[in-house]
Amino acid sequence: MAISLVSQPNVLPIRPLALKRRLNKVLRALGQDKASLTVLLTHDQEIQDLNRKFRGKDAPTNVLAFPGGEPFPGSKGTYLGDVAISLETVAREAEAANRPVGEVFYFYLIHGTLHLLGFDHARGPAEEAAQEKEEARLLALIPHDL
């Protein structure tokens, strides 16, 4: 497994090695031992730009997933794609929901990864329930601290 991490200056103290280890554990639990992906940790303005360009929505969002694409140099096996997370939005949402920011962050990392694998909660209630069940299962496998 190979995980490429791209991090903009951010508002959360993300530990890259811990993130990679936890994401590797999630990928193994999904049967994706040989998969690779890129994670972009960014801010609201950049994710808003991506959201506008690729989804036609001119607003920041918490997470975006871009399946497939070009693998980063040195990646082997299946390249799942890219997950982009706005750390500013994650921090706001965690505070608003009175939930630990690490739990919210890892939820969105898992949520985006599942989108790379074809899960899509927008397809209807059955798919949404399946995705939520998988998110809960995977979130329970890893610590939630940053």
C-alpha cells in the first residue's frame, strides 16, 4: 500500500505517520492491501475551488473524492484516486456537533475512501445505509486522535 499525503498549512495538528498507518489499516479491512491513493489536506478556499470546478458548487465542503486518475510516482497496485479534506470545515463541523475533531476528521477520510471504492450515499436509502454501516465499522478500527 502506498499513501501520498499532500498537506497545505492547516489548522489541525495532523500527524502524517499516524494518518498513513490508520488509513493502511482501513484499506486492509476493505481488502485493498495493494491499493494506493493520495490524500490532500487543505483549507476552505482550495476545496471550494475544487468543488466549483468539478461539481459546479461554489462553496467549501468537508471532503471530495476523485476516483482513479494518474497514480503518483512509485505507487504500485490499484490506484484508487484522490481524497481532499478541508481541515477548516472539519474543525467547524466538529465544534458545531460537539464531537472530537479527530473523530470527524477520520470519518471524512473513511467517507472519501469509500467513495473511491464506489460507495455513493446519493444513490438512495439502501446505498446510504450500506455506506453508513461500513463507515461505522471502519471508524471503530482506528484511534480518533490527531
